[in-house]
Amino acid sequence: MSAFQQSERAAFRDPPVNGVARRVLSHDGRSLVSVSESGVAVHDVRTGARTASWAVPGLESEHLSGVSVNGSGRRVAVTTDKWITVWDVATGGLVARKAMPEGSGGRSAEYGDSESTLAVSLTDEVIHLWDHEADRTFGTLLDEGYVGRQHPLVDRKGRLLVVPGDPRFYVRRLPSWTTDDRLSAACEDQPYAAAFSPDGATLACAGREIKLVDPATGRQRPLPGGEHEYWPAAPSCELCGATARGLRFSPDGRHLAAFADRSLRVWRVADQREILAYRAEGEVSDVRFDGQDLRYLLDDTVVTLDLTPRVTDFRLDRAPYGTRLSPDGRWAVTMPDDHTTVLWDVARRRKVWVLPATGQATFAHSGDRLLTVADDGPMTLWDLSTRRRLWTAPQPYGMPPSGTQFTRDGGTLVVTTALTQAPVDFRLTRIDARTGRRLATLRTRSPGGVLTPDGRREASFDGRFYDVATGRPLGDGFGEGVLAISDKGVMAVSGDSMGRIALRAIDAGGKPSPLLRGVAERVAHLAFSPGGDLLASVGDAPGTLQVWDVGARRRLGGAMSAYFAGVPGGGGVAFSPDGGLLYVAEADGLVHEFVVDPARMARLVCGRAGRELTETEWREHFDEVPYREVCAG
């Protein structure tokens, strides 16, 4: 499972060089350009092959300051304390040369998205622009006191200069060097990083949140999808105080990446959903997209991250009134309005029935029946196989129950009603699930919970067992919290803010095992797999998913996040009938599908790798294990 979850897919390390090297990724993310006393070397990071190299006279005696690649990757600009030289990547020939202005401090010349215009900076202050194709210099010192940690950005057409940073967001129209107060004002509250979309029609600027702005008018664009009013960049403003930071659109404009020191985040632009949150081992200096890959530069190494979704998201319905999964993961119900409930086949993502009911919804454990309870009306049991109403009965005490659940055999419905909570006054009503006839009503102190497999006891949310026949407490307590019980009689309980989970057998005298410890996040939902060998836990916001091996009492792989858009697990958590998939439903009808079947995960990992390990790679990692082809077949 760890290999399946792992984002890193490949790494390329720049060969050793003489002296200090400056490195940068090409815009397509496929080439690493390295400059040192030895000259310029260009490597294809996918294959490791060197595709170009040439000497740069004078580098051994000058101070190397920086390197930049233009948008097409055809030109490389090398900056020293004395010169800016521009080179043709295909031939290694010198294209242009310009003396670097005198002064102290760091020097740089950056293309941004431009093909031929370089923003020339001294001590992080832009002093002028140089179009080396036209051999034209224009502009003046941008401003004193500017503090910028993202390189200046010139758009593809060379008509706009954007310089993110403190104390403000600078914009100049080119070649006139005139200010654009409208565009500056649009991004002044998010001034720390910026990027142009591939077509140049949108400027993204970022700080605590991300704004999309029309660079022609300075007007803020509505966020795509229309679901969100703002686009948070991170739980805290990572970009604000970062030493190295930047923003990048993917070539197709569908994704946006931000890097801030060690942090990397990627969002889908269409719905602003975060699809990657990653922490590198050191400070990231450059980030680029290449199809479904994201590459970042860390010192002398380019690491490739696979952006292929590990999670499949699908929306059953727009469900402002709620969503609920069946315990066996076959069905889901959504409530799109205040008078209907829609039944869905989860595996097929297909609507199968519209019921004239709304309110609470509870599935039988077998998934073949559904109980609906109207807020101000009766309880109704529906047969999901025949699509017909089985019975209708009034709510006990004429008020919505605080809990409803079926015994595992489906023969009895147990309803808990809270008459008052202070003082505690609960009623437990047993109903014949075949006829709707009331069997018994008892006074109890249990606010509701989870029935044991034999249906005789209720593990209550208040941390006690209760006798379903009498309503009385039984035995010792086990601690209040979120509950789940497997068909094998193993109970999982989690009630603290650190997300620790206790496992214990429900038989008399069953003692808790050592606590399962994972992400320090309060658990919101627990669910066992059909065989009881796996346990899934979903936390409160941000909604971390963890899968546990019940027998070994350990977590399988790392913590997973679906980067939930709404309330994680608000519609329930359930394994598929074969246990190979895990569904996490949000209250609004969005469902996340996770692969947990080992064989399927192995196939997906082999597909991502694209090849077997070599014998040398095998010995490096598994020296004591005989070599074999793990992806064969």
C-alpha cells in the first residue's frame, strides 16, 4: 500500500561538476539546465541522457549568478557578475551578450514566460528589461525597498512585467514601462506569487488565497465551477514568509502548482480542489508540469511526482439535504430536495429509484432494505430489490428518533428516542422489521450506538454496553466515542482529539489491545471490511483516511487524503461487498473511491513504474531477498 500511495516516481541527479553550479528546469519539465565552470550541460531528466553541452568562456574567472530558460526552451541566459550571455540550445552558439550593470549584491536575468525579454535585477531589484532579439533595453529601477522572492515575470508576448513581493505587487506595461494600478490593486492583498495562464488571458496571484485576474482589465475573474467564493492557498500562508516560492500553471491550464520552501501543493483549476500536498526534504527551487507528472528541483536532483489520482471522485447528485452509504457499499441515497430520496447503485454510478420520502435514512446491514423517517411524518420501510413499500408506522412518541439501526439478521429494528437530555431520558423501542409492529418500549440511559452481531447488546456512544431486552447497562465501560463493530465481534472505539483507536473483543472480559496511533486528528467515522480484517478511519477536517490491519494492529501504508471539499465522511464510510474498494461519501453527494485490494494496487504500481526493477536496483534495496520479476504478468 505504501508503494501505491507514494507520489515519487523517479529521480534524476545532475552529474558532478567543477565548482558551484546553477540549475533550472525547462518550462516543459523535461530538461535540466546546469551551468558551472565546465560550461552548460542539458540533460533529459526522463532518460538521464545529456542532450547538449558547450563551454562558456570566462566562467572560471567570473562569479556565476544565475541561469534562465526561455518559454520554448531554445535559449539559455547565463548571468555572471560581469555579463549576461544568451545561448542557442540546439547549436551551443552565442546569440547575444550584454554587460551586467555595476553594483553590489546578487545579479539575475529572468525570462519569465517570454521568448526574448529578460528582466535584469540587481540585489533583487529590477533595474531594466533587455530584449536580446531586438537588442533593446528599456525601463528604469523599479523601486527601492522591494523584497521579492519570486523571480520577475514577463508574459509570453513581452507586454507585461509582474513582480510579486513585498511591500506591494508591481506591474508595468511594456515597452512603455507605465504602471497599471488596476492590476496592482487586484493582487495587492495576495502579492507573494504569480503566474500567467498558458494563453496569457489570466493572471493568478497568491498569498493566503489565490485570485484569478484578467490582466487586460485588472478585474477579478469568478472562480471556475461557481461552487466557491474564494480559493484558499493553504491552511496557513505558506507563501507569505517563504524564502523560495512560486506559482505555475500546467501547459493545458487545468492545474496550478505552488511551492513555498519545502511545501508543494497542486490544485485543479476547474473546481479548486487540492490534489497534492507534499513536503520535500529540502528547499524547492523550481517546479514544472509534464503531463501527469510534476517535477521539482531540489539542489542537484530533479524529483518526479506522479499526479495520477490515487482516488476516484464521482458525484452521485447535488444533495443539499444529505447523502448516506449502505453498510455493504452497494447503495447510496441522496436527498436533492425536501420531498424525495434518490437511490443509487454506487459501483455503476447509476440512479435506480426515486422514493417519495425524505428525512433520516437507515439501511439494513444486508443492504436489501431502507428505512426512511420523515421529520414530521411516519417511518417507512422499503424493499430495495422489489422497489416497493413494505410498511409504514408512526414514529415512537411522535418525534424524530435520535438513532435507528437494524439487527444483523434484519429481523428487528431498534429505535432510540431522546425525550429529554437533561435530565437524561431516553426510550428504546424494538420493532418487528418484517411487519412494523412495535414489540417493546423501554427506558434506557443509552443515547444510541451500534448493535452487537447477535443483536442482544448495544455498544453505546456513552461508553457502556446495554441489554437491548431490558435497556439496562451491562459490565464495565469502554470509553465513549465513535464506534464500529465487525461481524467477528471486534469493536473499534475512538474518542480523543489525537485520533487514537482502541480495539477489543466484545465478549465478556474482552480487554482493549494496544492503541492504534496514526495521524493526530479526531476520528469522525470508522468502518470494518466485510471480513473484519481491515478497519478504515476517517478524521474530522481536513479528513484524513487511514486503513488498519486489524490482526496485526498496524496501519497499512501512510495516511491518505482525498482533499475533501466539504464535510469528509458526512455521508458515511463503507467497503465494497468484495472488500477491494473503500467509499467515503461527503454530505453533498460527492463520493471518493479508494483502492484497498492488494492485487489491484500491485497492478497499478507496476503500471506507474512501467518496468521491472533491474538486478542492481533489487540488490540495493532487497539485498537479502532473491531477485524476481514482481510485475510479470
